[in-house]
Amino acid sequence: MSLTSLNALIPKDQKQSNHYCKKEIIVQGTCFYKKIFHVKNGIVKISSITKNGEETIPLLLTSGQYFGAKPMIDSFPFHYVCEAQKNNTEIQEFDIMILQNLLHDKISENIGFLKILGDQYIELEKRIKMLYLRNTEQRILHVLMEFKDKFDHKLDHQENIIINMPLNQEEMSNYLRVTRVTINKIMNKLKRKLLIKSDQNTLTLTKKFFEYYGTF
């Protein structure tokens, strides 16, 4: 079961769908935990601010993924900011209490919903594994592959993959937990090796990139 299936079971007057422009805030603070938000279309950045005023980006989500609901493991709620990273991002909102009542005596729906929760933790596990990579270049390569798999891309006439980048340079730094200077240094190295090409909003992965990635 998916949240789309759950959506069909919820009365129309108890759910809503909203559209957001790029950089528009969807939800923030403790309101994050009061509902479940389904990314029907678009890209969502989930971030928080450290005590030092620095932004951290634990997750980037795309169509079909969800966020929100009270965490089952963390007892202390983080104050997340959820922001659209693409124009016309569509978000469906479900009140958590409505879902709890819906799932109360329905075993099959409960199993399906637990699978959705499991998918969220798999996503977090992937992020944790990536951040534990000591080799910064390898970390960047993994993230570029993640962007290729999750976000809009197309092929050029040489069958290189062109990705519409969901983050700017500063956000990339926050997502990778690496300084902008280090990222620029490694990206320039990849460009010199003809593994990638870039402009303001897109990044191209050449065939050589995938051969190089396969050596790690």
C-alpha cells in the first residue's frame, strides 16, 4: 500500500492538496509532526538550523515520498523547515489523527503503512552511510548518483545524462557536510577528467563518470 491508496480511503473533506512555488515554505517547526505530507509532484528540501546558525539538510525528497508525523525513535523533536525546491510542487496533507482512526482496526492497511515508515528509515540509512564516507570525493560521487536517480534528467546527443540540479552551491555544501571550497576543488578535478560538465542550473554526467564511479 502507498499513501496514494490511503488517500482514496480518506473523505474528501478531511484532506487537502496544495501547490508551492520554488523556495516557498511548506511547513516548519513543530507543525511538521502534526500531519503526514505526501510529495505528489516536485522536490522538497528538509532542513534545520544548528545552534551555530548553520543550515543542515538531512533529506531531499521527490515525488512519491513523504515526510512529517511524530518520530518513533527520537524523543526530542527537531524544528525542521520543509521547502519546495521546484515550482508547482504539489503536496497532499493528511491529519495524523485521521490516519490513526483509519488504521485502527484494519490490519492490511496497518501493514502497508508500516512499510511506508520502513521506506523512510531506509532513506535515512542511505544518508547516514553516505555521510560516514571519509573520502570526500566518493561522497560527492554518491550524491550525484542520488540526484540522477531521484530528480529530473535527460540525455544529450552523446547519451550523457543532464541533471536539473535541485540545490545551489551553498545548499550542496550543507547537504554533503563539506565546505564549498572542498566541493569546488573536487568538482573542478572531475571536470578536468571530463567526468562532468556544469552550468548554472544543470550538471552533466558523462559516460566516463559512470566508469569512474564503478571503480569505488
